[in-house]
Amino acid sequence: MGRILAIDYGRKRCGVAVTDILKISANGLPTVRTCDLLEFLKSYCSSEDVELIVIGEPKQNDGSPSESMRYITPFIGRLRQTLPSVPLKMVDERFTSTIAHREMIAAGFKKSDRQRKGLADEMSAVLILTQYLQDSQLNLT
């Protein structure tokens, strides 16, 4: 039984989250610099059984692709070459950054902590993965 890994892809750094072995909960991993992401994923997948990688798909409010897709699409191509046996799935990531910031405020994070961009990226990846898990559960019932 493998884990599911999620990525909140950014131009400078990426949030990463992973499920527990039973795929019940999503937990953040340390934020990874974008230039190091492929190597990180290759190393992680060699030490852990990852059965699926979920990538946040940025969209405009009207559902059309965000301009960020021009950076994500080439990354997906490189990821498929690097880890050809691991399936990839795109998940709508609209509003995850906003929700992450609201969650940090609700949790009582100090303003200085909320301004740490890596923390918001990590929380966004957790939100993407949580959304995927919830959608998967809905499709099972």
C-alpha cells in the first residue's frame, strides 16, 4: 500500500505533502526549492512507496488555466521522465493559498510566521492533498 504525495508547485519553492500509509490524513513535508524538486521526489520515491503524485492545477476563477501552467507543464514532462512508473493527477488548487493563510490566522500563528512563504506553500500542499482525499472518498460512495 503506497502513499499519495501532493505538490503545490511554485516558481521559487514548492510545498509538498504526503499521506500516511493508510491514506487517511495529509501531512506537510519541508518546503523544497523548485530547482531541487525533481531530485527530492526521486529520492523520496526511492525510499517510500508512492502510488500517486497529485499536482495542484492553478486555474482562474472562470476555470480556465492560470498563467502559472506555463511553468508547471514542462515540470510535469520532466517528472514523467524521472518517475515513469508513478501516475500523476492534477487537482484544482484555486484558493488554496488564501485558505492556508486563513487557517494560519485561525490557528493563532504570529504575523511573522504567517509571512514565511514556505509555511503557506506547505499548508497549500496539505490542502490540495486533503481535497483529493475527500473527492476520492465521495467517488467511492
